[in-house]
Amino acid sequence: MKAYLLDPAVAQYVLAHTTAPDPLLDELAKETLSVTGDAAGMQISPDQGTFLTMITQLVAPQVVVEVGTFTGYSSVCIARGLSGGRLHCFDVSDEWTSIARRYWREAGVEDRVTLTLGPALETLAAFDQTVDLAFLDADKGNYPGYYELLMERLRPGGLIVADNTLRRGHVADPAHEEQTTVEIRQFNDLVMEDPRVTVLMLPVADGMTLIRKN
Ligand SMILES: C[S@@+](CC[C@H](N)C(=O)[O-])C[C@H]1O[C@@H](n2cnc3c(N)ncnc32)[C@H](O)[C@@H]1O
């Protein structure tokens, strides 16, 4: 569990009272760590996975977009929440998403997932479907560009979930000038100033922002 923002005892309590991942997700997390090493820290945490399945079930989307798939943890969680819709994944890495593709098969969701490889600013620009739900979890400097492309495609009432929006809490410390923190701060301000949306920032894991198009 990524519990940067919680007292350790509270984090344990939250973990004990949140539906745990199944063996397939545990296996995916283990394989990701052994194959990708430090990069495994990019994977969403199990509680975020439960959140993504639940939010997908609640929104009941026909078209979901994920920007940033990595080895597939979040996409398996989203795909499992679908009932009849389709998940469109965007990533640049053939190597990392080849692991995702294997887990989509093992999870029995491969028939409802499409993967497009390439820089997502370009591949998303070529995506011409109306989007009901999006999960944004790729390179942080391009969040504003992805956001605008998603907003152009999102239906009124549709939802964007953006990950890592608190950067371990660093965004709230003006003295913290690390590049990604600055980029995320700019993204958070951009969303907050956008009159088209209603915004809820959740202090879950590394910060998840729910952005609803009005
Ligand atoms: C934080 S990881 C995604 C983690 C994933 N959601 C999960 O739960 O395991 C970020 C992903 O964004 C991808 N990425 C980075 N820059 C990108 C770009 N310009 N276009 C598309 N994908 C990109 C990386 O290849 C990486 O797989």
C-alpha cells in the first residue's frame, strides 16, 4: 500500500478494511518487481486497484481510456469492472505492456482491452471515440496535454481519474521544487481553474483526483 500521507497505524487499519487483491494481481505485482526493479514503484497500489474496479462498476462506461499501462495492474482492475464496455490502453513500452497482455489473457479480460503503442499525445489525438471514463497515469509533464485531449473526447458527466496528484504531499510545500512536483502542481492548478469541471482530490495512495466534466 502506498500510504505516504497516512500515519502507519491508520494505514494498517485502512488496509485491513479494504478488499484485498486476488492471487492474480499479487502475482502480477511480484513479477513486475522482479522484472522491472525500481520501476515497479510506478505500479498503482492494491487499494487503488480496488478503487478503480469499483469506480468502473459505478460509472458503467462503454468507453474507457487508460493513459499509462505499464505491466497491467490498473488495466486488469478497470477491465474487471466493465460490463459490456471496452478499455483502450495507451503506452509507449512494448516490453512492459507485453507483461500486461499476458495478464489480460490470464484474467480473462483480453477480449475487452485494446492496446495502442506510441507517444500518447499522438495516439490519443488520433482516437475518435466519445469517452465515459479515463485513468491518467503516464509521464507527468504531459498531463496538461493528455487532459485537454481527454476533455475534448469526454462526454458531459464523464470522469477523469488522475494519479499521483499529491506527489507524497510535496505539492503542498512551496519549497519543494523538484521538476515532477512542479509539473503536477501546474496540472492541479490548471484543472482547478477549468470552469468545465468539478474536482475532488482524494488523499488516497499518492493522491488521486476525480475530475467530472459538467
Ligand atoms: C506510472 S506508469 C503506469 C502504471 C500503471 N497504471 C499500473 O498500474 O501499473 C507510467 C506508464 O506511462 C508510460 N509512458 C511514459 N511516457 C509515455 C508517453 N509519452 N506516451 C505513452 N505512455 C507513456 C510508461 O511507459 C509507463 O508504462
